[in-house]
Amino acid sequence: MVWPVIDNTRQALRVAVIGAGPSGAYAVQALCNATNRAGPVEVDVFDRLPTPYGLVRYGVAPDHVKMKSVIGSLRQMYRHAQVRFLGNVQVGQDLSIDDLRHYYDAVLLAVGAAVDRRLGIPGEDLPGSHSATDFVSWYSGHPDVAPERFTLDATSVVVIGVGNVALDVARVLAKSAGELESTDIPPRVLDALADSRITDIHILGRRGPAQAKFTSKELAELGVLANADVTVRPEDLVLNDADAAAVEDSPVLRRNLATLRSWAGRPLQGRPRRIHLRFFARPVELTGTDHVTGIRVERTAVDQAGNAVGTGQRDEIEAQLVLRSIGYRGRPIAGVPFDEESGVVPNDGGRVVDGRTPVPGLYVAGWIKRGPTGIIGTNKRDAAETVAAVLEDAPHLRRAAKRHRDAVLAALHRRGVHVVPWEGWEAIDAAELALGAQFGRGRVKIHDRVELLSAARG
Ligand code: NAP
């Protein structure tokens, strides 16, 4: 393809970044840092929520205060003079990708991976079976998941999956409300956690400890909970030769195995809750007629290729609540190629491709680009790669027709969209801090979308 070469030396490059989470923020930072090299750049950051920070606000567990403190750096990126935050705008609904191309020379999608993977087993949709994403959104006060969605009247819970999200969910369920009341959890969620009747939390890995996805620090946190004992079956820690070699080679796995071995067979200390960490247990069916009553699992072995192979040995774990924490996938966006199998937008180093052909002016960063992996900092490198592609292409990009900064705002206004600017977010921020002061806490999240929008108006 031959792209028109346009003299862009006098005009600022206009970029729309879609998604104000960490990958959006790192893309913004890389674009601003490049300004001196690449000429002026103007960036508008859209988010469907009236609030910035994406999964740092609505995914990082409320008790992981240190991890949340990255917000301090992300804030600086969004406050840059060349950058505008346009919250409460849903791309795909309020503005299409085609619309955006009228206003921006480049569109960079950093929309994350918002959809849960499916187990594909009978009973998956029974009442009482939820995605961990919904549960995380609930305790994080996400406006899409109402406070009444979860009542914790179950006594036994199963969390499926052995990644860091599963550990977050299990830890929040295991802690007492007293341990969580210094966090930003919304009051009605905290009340539900305080009323929890949960005594047993089962975390299930379909493969062995050598294949578990969680990281060592997150695993070790389970062992120091004041309100819960943690148990592991010694037989789950017996490794085949291939796994023993993998553990030997990996510092993370070595630490994980040492932690798990220190828990195996350890007598219960009589704490109010128990976390049962179980491996080689593949979910086969969720049981129950009008509500989950349990989960049937099959014992597995891991073959030479690292796959779980059923042994035919089955048993059932009683549970009134099942949380499926088996990873995420991206959601297709109208007008953007999508790979259904991997759940990401096909791309070459951040340039969106249709088949093998790059789609001029369209880019991706973060989980929608590489899938749901890595830690927050991983997005920095990832966004830098994408922005390098944007800047390399910049001289050749077709220039947007409607270049005035306010043109997009006027269009949104005509469509009745209530755009929340950065000042609107600052008003929400102040309202949450004031609410926190009222409860004797640092911050208390506003859960309801209407209340968020009303706080944004100041
Ligand atoms: P993940 O790390 O990919 O873990 C998903 C888990 O689900 C794996 O144990 C996987 O097992 C299991 N699974 C997948 N399909 C399954 C099935 N059909 N049946 C049973 N189990 C199944 O995903 P995640 O926990 O959602 O985390 C996403 C990303 O966010 C990760 O990079 C994670 O580290 C990051 N994160 C980090 C933190 C933190 O740093 N504290 C907190 C939260 C999230 P297999 O391996 O066998 O497929």
C-alpha cells in the first residue's frame, strides 16, 4: 500500500487514545515525551467511565494499597498540557471508529480485555456461579456491578483458576471486614463483606503447582492472613521429573513451591476461615438445579507437554458460590479487525493489521494488543513500542478533516453525551475523599454511575 506523503511540519499530530487505564496512560506519556522529536502532538483520551485509571482503580485489589499508588504517576501523565481526558464516552456507541477518524490522525486503542473466558461445562450459568471479574468489579465499586449483586450467605466458596486474580478474590473473601475497612471499598459492599457467612474457600488449579500462574508475593500473602488458615494437600506437591526440572530452573516456581511445602500438612490454627488450595482438579460440572450446590472435579495428571489429562477419578466439593477466575479476553470493536481465537486485535508491533495489511492510522496497546498478561509496568514497554510505530508512520498518515480541538466535543454534545472532563474527575476525586473523611477512612468509592456523574458536575 502507498500512503499519501503529507507535509505535517506545521500541524500537530492529533491522536485519540481509547481507554484511560495504565496502557492508555503509558501511551500518552510516550506521545508527550516524543513531542520534541516528532513535532507537536495533541492527545485526547477517551474512557467509557467518568473516571480514569482503568484496572488500577477497578481491578487492583483494594487492600493492595502500594500497587494502587501507581495512580500518582498515571495522574501526571493525564495532566500534561497537550492531553485532554474525555470521560463517559463509549467508543463504538457514542462515537464510531469512523467518526474518530474525522477528528484524529491516529487512533490508539488501549481498551483492555473486558470479557471473561468461559469454562464450557454444564451448570456454568447456574445462579450462584459468577465470573471473578464481576466479583472484583463489585468490591472495587465499579458502576456496572451494583452493590446488591453479591450477598455472601454461602458458607463454602469455590474459586476456579490459580492466577493472581483468583488469589485476590480468595484473599478479599478471607479477610475480616475489620481488615478491609481502611480501604476504599464502598460502604454497602463492606457491609456485605461484614455479613459474610463464608467459612471455606477452595481454590482450584486444573494443573499442578509448577503450572500455576500466580506470583510468589501474592501467594505468600495467603499464609499470613489473620482470619484464615491455608491448607495444601501434600500429594499435590509431588512433582514429576519435567516439573521438578522446571521448578529448579525458575526462581518464581522455586519460591512458590517452598511456600506451598511450608503449608502442606500444617495443622489448622483454628482461624474463622480456611483456604484450601488444590491442584490437579479440573472442573467437570457445577451441580444444583436452581442454584449452585457444588462442583464436580476430576483429578488430572500433567503430561509431558504440560497439559492436564483426566484420570477418571472424580469427587465433589460443596459450594453455594462459585467464582470463575480463568482469565479474560478482548471484546470486538465495530470497524476494527478482531481475532476470535486469541481474543485480541491482530497487530504487528501495535499497528492494527487486517490479514497482513496494516490499517493506516489504527493502533493498539495493552491487553487488547498482547492478551491479558503481565503486571502494570509491562504496559510501559508495550505502549512505547506502539507509540514508536505511530511516530514512524506519522509523516504518511492521512490528516483528519476536522482538526479543531472542540469539533469532537461539539459532536458529542449534539448526540447528548455528557462528557466528563479532567476537572469532572477531580470533582469525583474530591467527593470520594470527602466521603472517606465522613467514614473516618482515606477514600470511599462512589459506586453508582448517576452519583458519579452528579459528583463530576461538582
Ligand atoms: P491468569 O494468570 O491467566 O490465570 C488464569 C487461570 O485460570 C490459570 O490458572 C488457568 O489455568 C486457569 N484456567 C483457564 N482456563 C481454565 C479452565 N477451562 N478450567 C480451569 N482453569 C482454567 O489470569 P488472571 O488471574 O485473570 O490474571 C490476568 C493478569 O493480571 C495476569 O497477568 C496476572 O498476573 C495479572 N494480575 C496481577 C495481579 C498482581 O500483580 N497482584 C493481580 C491481579 C491480576 P491454566 O494455566 O491451566 O490455563
